[in-house]
Amino acid sequence: MPWIFQEKLRIAVLVSKAAFQFISSVSPSDYTVPPEVKAAGFDICADELGSIVEGHDVKKLRFHGGVNGIAQKLCTSTNDGLPKDADALNRRQELFGINKFAESESKSFWVFVWEALHDMTLMILAVCAFVSLIVGIATEGWPKGAHDGLGIVASIMLVVFVTATSDYRQSLQFKDLDKEKKKISIQVTRNGFRQKMSIYELLPGDIVHLAIGDQVPADGLFVSGFSVLIDESSLTGESEPVMVGAETPFLLSGTKVQDGSCKMLITTVGMRTQWGKLMATLSEGGDDETPLQVKLNGVATIIGKIGLFFAVITFAVLVQGLVVRKWKDGSHVDWSAEEAMEMLEYFAIAVTIVVVAVPEGLPLAVTLSLAFAMKKMMNDKALVRHLAACETMGSATTICSDKTGTLTTNHMTVVKSCICMSVREVGNPSKFANMKSELHDSALKLLLQSIFNNTGGEVVMSKEGKREILGTPTEAAILEFGLSLGGDFQAEREAVKLVKLEPFNSTKKRMGAVVELPVDGGRLRAHSKGASEIVLASCEKVINSKGEVVALDDSSLKFLQATIDQFASEALRTLCLAYKEVQGGFSPNDLIPESGYTCIGIVGIKDPVRPGVKESVAVCHAAGIAVRMVTGDNINTAKAIARECGILTSDGVAIEGPVFREKSQAELLELIPKIQVMARSSPLDKHTLVKHLRTTFDDVVAVTGDGTNDAPALHEADIGLAMGIAGTEVAKESADVIILDDNFSTIVTVAKWGRSVYINIQKFVQFQLTVNVVALVVNFSSACMTGSAPLTAVQLLWVNMIMDTLGALALATEPPNNALMKRPPVGRKGHFITNVMWRNILGQSFYQFLIIWKLQASGKSMFELEGSDSDLVLNTIIFNSFVFCQVFNEISSREMESINVFKGMLNNYVFVMVLVATVAFQIIIIEFLGTFANTTHLTSHQWGACVLIGFIGMPIAAILKLVPV
């Protein structure tokens, strides 16, 4: 379904573009502003804006005066954004709309009731009920003749309403989670201040700041920026990125910034955008079933077929017994209404055997457990975007984690520097003051120029008049370093003209800028910043302690390399800053030089390890989950952090990305299981590592990512986890789980919940298969040997309710415990129904079958039953004992191996409520609904015996757990 939707979307976009290109070939006619738009103070309407951007109509754009002309007609400023005027914003919203897409209406409760009524087995039972009513009323009159039929109807309605209620509540949960998932913020300039704002508050005229990885929130126009590449594959399916700039300034909602950064002017929002229009004509398919649901549906189908076989045989045996009896009596020609009703009852029993045999509760249990886990994980700061992620995480054998923001706090500060060949500790005002006084003026000027111009961050003033640093943690640390040295961000920016800026590239491991120096006759200077070894390798000169530029000889190079290693061994992230005078002119289309630089200095940035990470890594190791750190940092820095976190052990391997790439296939097979740290890695290295772990070593891999460069690995992994604070929109869109508190410890929580989901479904399957086996064998064997079934259609429907809906609700909502993280993970090919489960199922089934068979054979003498109603009383005792066997078996199923099944039971109020409700309704069925359920009043002695029979199943279950398998 997603592939079909993507293909439809791609075709629709291409057709739309072709149509607009044809229209744009015609010269634009004079445009007339609609009166209501003019009256509101605007000179362009929403439809005209939409046609310009959606159709990439350059001619119309020029007709309206370009981007600046559009901004004027929208009454906005490309520098200050929209003015803060509530009335004006409301008028703008009324005319141009809001940035929200129309959502399909939620299903009402009665729609779920109607869908539940379409179950085939219930429809067959409804036919049985209808025939039973007609025959019963015709022969015995009202109301006596209607009892059997109304009993089946009441049971059907109970099943329908419980199923509908469960599905309806689940739909409400998903709706709440979907709302949470859509909470996306973006940087916007309004009223002269840059601020974070929800994408749903955007209006035409807003100025939005986009960086690598951000999703374009609405249709708009490029205002200013550098090296902007847009990935339009979400719209067109085309993988080739599109260059956006002054010549082609069109940005479409739903696309992603693959490279560069820019400011954009919002022109069209919500349903008027190209994405919105396409969404209005195309409907996306529903969520795919999770792998566990698919597996269990297969199990349910097989069991259903077995149940159908037994049902047909049971019906045939019962009918044959009736025919033989009538043949012996010589009444095989004459059929009475009572015998017709008996035949109908046989058919109802056969249908109900199918109902009981088909474990439709399996998919329901998975859905309930996943929905419950998703809701609880949200409280633990983990937003699940895909249901399958819950269960998959429980099987994870490897976690490939990035470093920054996941293992560390993501709040970086410069703590050491080597500027002008002099190593200094920095970090407090006095040390900064000393450093500033010791540096030569020319060197300080170069340093500040490099810091404030070769950056993707900004220093702005907040609404409260406070200085704020915007950008990545690394950029913020460098900018804070420059400010502490007395630098002025705005003054440095205004002193030069920025010719070109190349944002940080994960392949090159560096970023660059070219500036024009107006005060020096328009000279051009290139600045470079990035991974220390890489930038230093491109340097030929260095600034010495006197502020002089000298050749970078061997001794100076060795000193700088030793400084880098020293910083890295102290778990500092190192960056090298360098510059180069550009000769012979430079065009913005030219590539920034990559050699011939002069080294200004090296800075060491500290990003402390998060509290609790070491303990969480230890929990992962105890749980059989290997943790591997993949980072772009220097290998010494990476190793120091990895040791501090407990990731790098004595038998582990730390390797650099370039070395990893050179390994042969045979070497990788031997090396990959030992890799615990990969430094200086590219996105391709992470992707390759994940792919090998999955395909070669059959690992279930979880990957954390906080940027666009992690997206390939996130897609390749079984489950991708994006860090909520540091993560860009690309990482979030690629991820299955978003860690909202940006903490590695939360990943362990996700794994624990994943294991809880898996084990809960196993508990439920164990419980349900026990009921299935006993109900099938009892009714089949009884029908074959005695010609009647001890459990009626209504009674079996109630048992079906206990084991399906109520059983799923009770066992699928068990919270996780710490013991789950002390066992190895279940591999990708691990058996779902284990030997332990088979031991418990067969042992408990054998006990229940023996008890019921004993009651059938000698129950009358055991309970001293006599008289015409002895059969009814005995069948009621059998039914009651059978139900209480399930009640106590449900408690025993809370633990598949541990004998203490009561631990933590009272903390799970859902489980307790289900047990109480089951017992309460069983009392009502026996004591007050006898006519409908074919039961009768039982004495206190008989009640006690039924409860005791059920309770004995618990010590038997405990003894079974001592049997080794």
C-alpha cells in the first residue's frame, strides 16, 4: 500500500508540473487583486501565490517583482518577518488559511459495532439464533420458546460490544499518539526576533530558517542562503536532489533540505500547498500489520482449520446419534419440533466450537499490548511512530549508538585551546581575559573572523533582550568561545561580505566560507573548520606565538598532532581552524579551496557523559545486547568516551572509518563482531556496519541517530531511534521511535518494553491455547461417546469471551520488570511458542480434561445428584469448574517459569479488574441467567467444589514449572 501510494503521488506531481510548465509558457496577463484581499491590505491572493510556487512559474514571479515584490504584497519583511499584530494575523489567517491538512473523520463507536457484527462466525450464530427463536416460539410459545435464541443473541451482543469498545479505545489512543507525533517546531523570524514556533502556526509572509535535515513546512520562496539542495523524493519519487537558489527559488511542502541552509518566505499553507492538494485526492493505506501479528494470524488460521475439522466431525457424530436413536425407535420418518430444535442445537455447538477454536484474540492481544506499551512508553519519554518497533526492540541484539547527544549531554563548551602554538586551559572569565591579552591583535582578529563567519550558527537577541546562541551544540560552543574572547558577532559579520558558505559535510568532515574584505581593497579570504587531522593536513603554514605566519615544519606539525592526541585522550572533541588568502578571484559557483591553508589553532570541546549511561550500558550487556558506538570524532576521543561509558572493553576493537572501508569481506566477517567503537565514520560506514550485522550475523539492530547523515542507517536498521532534542526532522521521519528526553537510558527502557510486549503475547498464547485444547477435546470426545456436548453454545461463547477479549486485556497489559533484562534476547528466527510454553499448555490441558471427564463419568454419584434435573445440575457444575480452571490458569500464566505468580499482581489494576469481572459475571450466569445459559442454581457445597477444582490447577502449574525442558 505505501508503495502504491508513493507511485500515485509521484505520477500526480509529475503531471501537475507538466501542466504548470505548459501554462507558464504563456505570458502572464495583468493580475487583478480580489476586492476582499485588497480590503485586507494585501496585493496578492492565495490562489495566485499557489500557482507561482506550485508551477515553478518564473514569469509570474518576475511579473510580481520577484521574492521582494511578493514579500511587499504580503505586507511582510524578509529581515524582520511578520509584525506582531493579533488582528492583522487573524485577517491573514482568514484569507490565506492555516498550515494544517484536512484529516479524515474519526470513526464513531457505532461504526466499530457495525464492523464487529460482520464477523463470519457471529453471523452464522445469528442465523442459528433466528431459527431457534422461530422454532422455539412456534412450538413452546412466548417467552419460554425464545430462551435459547435470546441467550445466543445476548452472547453475540456481549461479544460485539466488548470487541467494539476495545477497538474504539485503541483508535482513540492512536489518535492521541498521532497528535503527539505531529508536534514539530521550526525556527521563524517574527516581529524582528528569531524564535521557535509550531509549523501549524505558520502563515503566508512568515520567514522560516531551514538547515540540513529540516522538512520544508509549507510552500514558499528562497530568500537567502548557501548551497541549498532539496530532496523532493517524498513528492516525486526522484532520488536526485534539486538545487534551490535565487534563480530557482521554489520550495515545496513535505520536501527535505539535503544540504545547505537558507531563509524562506512562506507563500502557501495547508490544503493550498501542492502536498495538501495531492493529499485531498489520494488516500493513504492503513498501517501494515506488525511482524508478530502476521505470525500469529498464521497460527490462528491453522488452529481455525483444525477447529473447523473437529466441528464438522462433532456435528456429524451428534446428528448420527440422533438418527440412530430415531431409527431404533422406528420414528425416523416423523420429525418433531423438539428434534428439529435438537438438530439446531447440534449445529450451534458445531459453530461455537469453531468460534472457540479460532483464536481471534491473538491479533487483538498484540494490538492491545502494543497500544498499552506505546502509551506507557510515552510517559517514559519515548514516542513510538511505528507499532512494529515495540515488539522489534524486544528482540534487539545490537544497539549502534552515536555519541553526541545520546551518550553525552549535548551541551558542549570549549575547555582547552591551542591558538598560535600555545596550549591553554579556558572555561572561566579570568582565563579568557589572560588568553585575550596574550594573543597578538592580528591573530585574535583572524580567530574571531573565522569563528563568526565560518559558522552555521547565529547570535541573536531574544524578546527579553537576552543574547541567545542558535545552532548545533558544536557551533554554539565555538561561538560562545568567540564571544568570551570579546568578539562581536554582528560587527564581525558586517565587517566582511560573505561570498560563499559550505555547511559541514559528513564526507569531507569540514565546513568552509569565503569572505570579501572591503577594507582591504576587496581581498578574498577562505576559512576552514572541521576535524583536526583533516583540516591540519590541508595546512602549509601556521601562526606562531608572535602572531607571525610561518611554514608548518616537522616539529610544529608533530607538536600540533601531539596536542590533538592529548586533547582526544582527555575525551575532548577537537576542531582545527584555518584560513587562506584567495588569489585570482572567486565565484560563488567555484569550490572552496581544500589546501594551502594557514593553521590558526585547535580547540578542545568537552561534552560530558550523561548521568546513568554507564549503568544503562551495563544493563544492555547483562541482557545480551551489544552496544557499539559510531561517531565522527577522533579515535582517541571516541575511545576515551567509550571506556567511560563502559562500551569499550579489553577484548573489544576500536577502528576508524577509513580503515574499516579497506577491509575485505573475509576480514569483516572476523572483525565486525568485535567492533565496539567506530571513529571518523561516514554515514556509509554506519550503513555498512548495520547491513553486515543484519544479513551476515542475523542480528536485530537498533540504530540511534540525531541528524540527516544517520538516515540511511536508520532505514537499514530493524528499528531506528532518533534523539528528540538534537535530532533533525529527517532523523525523526526515518526513525521508528523518537527519544524525547535525548537520553541513552531511555533506549534501555524501550528495549525493556519491547521484551515486555513479546513475553506478554507469549503468556496470552499459552493461556488461550490451553482453553482451546480443552474445549475442543472435551466437546468432541463427549459428542462422540455420549451423543451430547456438556458445554452449550452460550457457555462456549462466554468462555470465548474470557480467553479472547478479557484474557488479552489482562495478560497483554502486564508492565515490564527488571528480570526481563537479565535474559538473552529472542533472535530473529527464534521460536515464538517455546518448549516451556508447550510444557505448561499440555500439562494444564491434561489436568483440566481429566477433571471434566471424571465429572462427566461419575459426577452424579460424587455430588449425589438425583431427579429429573440431575443432568442440568451436573452440566452446570462442569461448566462452572471449567470456567474457574481458566480463572486460576490466567493467574498461573502471569509467569511462565517462575513459581511465584502473585508478585506484583495487585499493582496491575487491569488484571485484577478482569478477574473480578469474570468471577462476578460467572455468578450472574449461574444464579440468574439459567434459562438463557442452560444453567441452574448451585449449592454452596457445589460452588466450593468448582472453585477448588479450578484452584488445584495452580499447584499443578507450579509443579509443571519444575519439569526441565
